[in-house]
Amino acid sequence: MRIFQHVQDIGDLHVALAEAQEVKRDRYQWQHLGKNKTALLIFFNNSLRTRLSTQKAAMNLGMNVIVLDVNQGAWKLETERGVVMDGDKSEHLLEAIPVMASYCDIIGVRSFARFESREDDYEEKILQQFIQYSGRPVFFMESATVHPLQAFADLITIKEDWKGKTRPKVVMTWAPHPKSLPQAVPNSFAEWMLAADVDFVVTHPKGYELDPQFVKGARVEYDQMKAFEGADFVYAKNWSCPGVTHPEDYGKVLHDYHTMMDWCVSARQMAVTNNAGFLHCLPVRRNMIVTDDVIESPRSLVIPEAANREISAQVVLKRMLEAL
């Protein structure tokens, strides 16, 4: 595997999930793969779980790890062609990428949506430049449109909790938030759930329809309470307007969040589920996305979900090392 961006890059999900459990039983048995190999983890944006889990996964495999914070530990980088660089950016990404690649064997990149252009974000211009010019395997540690390491960890968590239950019902619900957030997490979660053997439902207010390339085939239910009925797992996440039908609204919050607080996941919604497990990628704004009692309940899976980020990252890195 040279690129990890979409669910199809991981191949057969049953095989990948079985491999995840094998990794979990003994994280250190493949250290020979990473000996004298270096992973470069590049962060254009802040991170806690992604940084720590991916660094730990690489170390489990015996790799050297270099972590670069672009906005703090490097020159400011220009990313557009044809720009007269007479401002505050001293280096162009097209020179920086091959330089960075010369110091490593595998590259992970984290770069969020800018909300300046839907076209630019959904074309993944920054990540695609790393793929094109680095000559190294590249994995996405969250991008403008996807977060596959998170979605893989989510699926591992669901699989562990459902323990063989036939086609559990998984509901992804929009929840209010005071800021504009990208669609990367919900896009990937939808993509991975549709590829898995689950009954998948998406619920959100009108206007927040996700791009069909990620949710085609999912059931969309605008009545949140109806969507929650009989759910085995509930995944809460906010996202801003994807701008599918109205590109001019891309990245906007369409409603004052004060008027949408009924969408916050509380005991009221969870009461109609099948004792559903609650998931969220973290960090989470309590009593906006989810109430205290739900996230602190015995059915909250957010901590094992976060722990599984190490496992999803290690499976990906292991496969990339095996392909070198």
C-alpha cells in the first residue's frame, strides 16, 4: 500500500479487522519491519490523538519518527503556483516536499479544509502534491475531506463491541457547534460504514447533505428521533454545510446553534435506541454535541475508540513497510 486515503485502499475489511486484532494482541512483533526506517509526520494543523497515536504506532514497529509542525517548526509555506512570493511565506511546498522526502521513508500529512474554495478543498491540492512530488508512500492523517485513520479506528471499535451481531444499526447524527467544521470525519465515517456490513443511517437538518461520493447508498433521515430508533451505535459529529447543491454556502453554519440544541445527543434520544454505544472522534464540546450523562455512561465508547487510533495507524504503517 502506497497511499492511504479511502476505504478501498485498505482492501478487504474482514482481513484488515482481523489484522487489527492481531496487532492489538502483540504490538511489537513486527519491529524488524521498521528497523532503520523513518516516518515523517507533518502537521499543518493541531492534533492530540493523531499525533500521539501515530507516533506510538510507528515506534511499535521499530521506526524512527520525525514530527514537523509546519506553522511552528518550519518556514511558512506557499502552496499555490504562480504566486509572487513577496509576502510572509519564505518557501514553496514544491521545494519543501522533495527535501522532506529525502529524510524519510513514509510520510503522513494532516491538513484541514480552508473553506476558501470548495473545489480546492475537495481536490485535496496539498495532499495530492505530497503524493505527486515526494516519491514516498503517503497516508492521510486527516485532510480537507477525509480522516481514514479515525474511521478505521471507529470500525474496529464497533466490531469489538458488537461481537458478531448481525448487521448492527449505526446512526451518524449531526450535532450543533459554534464554529464551522470540515466534513472530513463524517465523510470518512460514512464511507467506511457503507463498506462494512452494517445498517447505516445519517441524520441531519436539511442543508447539511454530505457529498454523494461519500454517502451514496446511505439512508438519510431528517427526523433525528426516528433515525435513533433501534440504533446499536450512535456516532455524533458536527459538520458545516458541504455546499453540494449550493456551493456558495460551503463551509457555512446554516443555523444559529442556539436554535439547534435539540440535536445535542442526550438521554432523550438514547432512550429509543437499542442500548446503543456512543461514539465521537474527540475532542468533544460537552452539552453541545453530547450531554455529560451520555458521554459518561457505561455505553460511552469514546476512550476505547481513541485508543484504537494507535491500532488503525499501526496496521496502515505495517502494510506500507511491507510494501517498501
